[in-house]
Amino acid sequence: MHYYVASYVYRNIFGLKNIKIIILSIALLSVLSFLFRRIISNPIFSYFTFLSYVWMGLVLISVFLFLSGDLFFYIFKIENRKFYSILILILIFLIAIKSIFNSFKIPEFKNIHFNTVLKENIKIAVISDMHIDYKFKNRIFLEIMDKIEREKPDLIVFLGDLIDPGFELSQGEMERIKNLKIRKIGILGNHEYYRGWKQAIDFTQKAGFKLLRNEFINVGDILYIVGMDDKTCKYFNACDSDFDEARVLRKIPKDKFILLLKHQPEIKKEAIGLFDIMLSGHTHGGLYKLLGAFIMKKIYETDRGLKYLGRGSYLFVSKGVGTGGPPMRFLTPPDVAIIELINCKNYENKVE
């Protein structure tokens, strides 16, 4: 990707002999910054890796728009490409600035009412993909938790990818989360394994979350919550024998309302009909909506929002609140879902 971007800039914009060397050198320095941050505990490398992530995002946007530019030039047989290429370059920077701004926003709160036959109403705050790896994200996370507290939910459900390499939370910040007077339930995402899954479990539990790993709990004899490990556990030899949602779900009485928590929005066909709502994250809404959403919908059930899977089972995919790579979101603002399970006789029409 870097070589293509360097070649495009050389051919169509600057024409400087050293431009390829400059761009490829930046690429090498970006890779080294990630390595040094893991090896050496020094704040300066945090700044370098953040800039490297921004650079990575710029390159991704550039590849998509430069390819579009090359296709445009080929179809319309344009000879003088410099003017159009400069416009594309300006567009790249505008998209990048807007995307970075979106990634720092406090997420919008999305309300979903779900009609059920539960004997009482339950309000659940759903948060996903915080990716705490820099100190400024600590502040954002705490602001989100304060805002959730004002919503007065009965439960907070975290769908994985809470922390990333570089994570650091002070004792005081940890206590603020732990002391929230709201029951907190969580599962692991793929990034917890990259960070170190044992450390991730330790943090999650110290922050007051009940961590579910291929198991379920009965919440006040009102509903069952099933939490599954992320499939990344396979690559770290960390899966247990019950790593199968259908097998776990079959252990629960069929007349109960079941909430399934699974980080990635994938589901085995035999599990559909064994739960009422599955909550997932991971996709970030595609991050870059036009391209990312298209790709995510090919890989997963959907990239965002609510989808009916059949046989009485629904899937809700959160766009998440953070970013696990380039700090960019284009047309995919972060969100926190407030799902209200409402006692309602008209159970056939589940979603409002």
C-alpha cells in the first residue's frame, strides 16, 4: 500500500525523486514505533505510535481514493492528472480531519425498545470496543460511564475490546468504575487477547465486571445472559471445552428470555432460535462507511444496528465507542445503545 501511494504521488503530483524514499521511510518508522512501544516503557513512544496510527489511516484513505483516481483517469483518458490529483489529495486530508474529529466524540446514545413477556422491565446499557490504549481515552471512557449512570440502567453490558496494548488506568479511575452502583457484565474481545488475556481478565474483574466466558447467569430469575469467548482464544490456546454457543444455549430452559453476548457478530445456524437477542460489537460500523460497511456486511451478519435472524432471534451490532487502530471514523459515529426490555402482551411485535 505504501509503495502504491508513493508511486501515485510521484507520478501525478510532486514528481520529486526522493518522494518515494520519504513515504517508505515514514512507513518503516511507523512499524518501528509499534515495536519500541512494546519493548520500552516511555511516553514518547505513545505519541509516535499515535501519529503512526494516524499515518496508517491516511494511507488507507489514500489507497481507496488514488485507485478511484487512476480508474477515472483511465476511463476518461485524462493526460493532465496533476490538477485532479491535487483535488484528491485535498479530499483525503478533509476526510482524515473529519474522521479524527468523529473518533474523539462522546458517543450518541441510541434507545431501542424491545417488547417481551418478562414480568418486569429491564434497562440495559450496551457499550463495546473502547480500546483504551492512550490516557486521553481514559477521560472519554469515564465520561461515557458517567453519562450511562445518568441513564439509570439496571445493567451495563460490555461486549469486549475494552483495552489494548498501552492500556493504563490509575487506581482512582479504576475505583470510579468499580463503585458505580450498577451491575456490570462483560465478555472478552479479540483485542484482549492481543493485550494479554490474563491481564485483561484481571483488569475487568478489578473494575467490577462479572466476566462471562462460555457460561451463563440467571439475572433475578427474569432473564438469562450468556457470554461467549471471542474466537481469537483459539490462537492463544485459551478456549475451554464449552466454546460453542449452541451447546451452552441448550443448557437453558426454552421458556426463558435469553440475551447472548458475543463480540464478533457471527452465529452458528443451529444456535438461531435458541436466544432472543444477541449483542455484538467488533465492526465499528465499518469505520469508513462506504468501503468498510460493504466489507463488514460480506464478512459478518451486519455491520451495525438491529437485524432479524429468524426463528425469533434478533442481532444488535454496536458501532462501538473507540477505535482499535487509526483514530478515525468516517460517517460512522460512535454509539452506546440503551436497550429497554419492556413487559408487553403484544409479544408478536417485538421491536418498537
